[in-house]
Amino acid sequence: MIDVVCGIITDATHRVLACLRPPGKHLANRWEFPGGKIEAGESPETALIRELREELDVEVEILRPLTPVLWDYGRGPIRLIPFVCRIKSGEPKPLDHAEVRWVDPISLQELHWAEADGPILEEWLAD
């Protein structure tokens, strides 16, 4: 099992940052919450802060955890560990994605999400 973290980054108007996976990568052209693998010795929170710095060039504050999701895309099982967070500094840049976009809650379900992100999106919307 591979542990992976992701951030549901919200802004003051309750929009969420959605990130589009680039062509040529696994799950290309699907939207996701940004994040990545937890490295040896890292806590999930530390991994998320590092990953968002690397992928988006932002510093975040973690607000609360959501329910982890177990998923298998056919490459072995992952545990996707989500956290709701907000940006403390920086403007999101698509350093590892084809596009980043602020999306209002009503429009979030219109995007073609990576399957593992679906239950996380549903939990966040129900909050």
C-alpha cells in the first residue's frame, strides 16, 4: 500500500483549487486535488506541505483532515489521505500540472475527476 496525500485548497470565497494532470502521465487529462507520495520518515502533514510547495510553489496551512480513501488504479493499492487547507503565501503555479483552476463548489462536479478524488469531493461538499 502506497500512502499519498492531497490538499483540498480553499480560498476566502469557498472555491477549491483543481489541478489538471498533464498529457503523458498516469490519469492524464483528469482533475485532481494536488499532492503526492509520503516519503520515508514524513508525517502526512509534512508530506503535503512539501508536495504543495514542489507542485504549486505555495505555502499552506492545514485546517483539518478528511476521511482517507483506499483505491487501486491497477498499479497496486493506494491510501489517499486528504486535508483541507488554505494558502498562506504564494500564488498557485502549474509546475507539475497542465492547468490549475479555482472552481466554485457548484461547478466542481462538472470536472472529470480522478476516481479516488471522487469520495473526497463528495465528503467536502457535504460538509
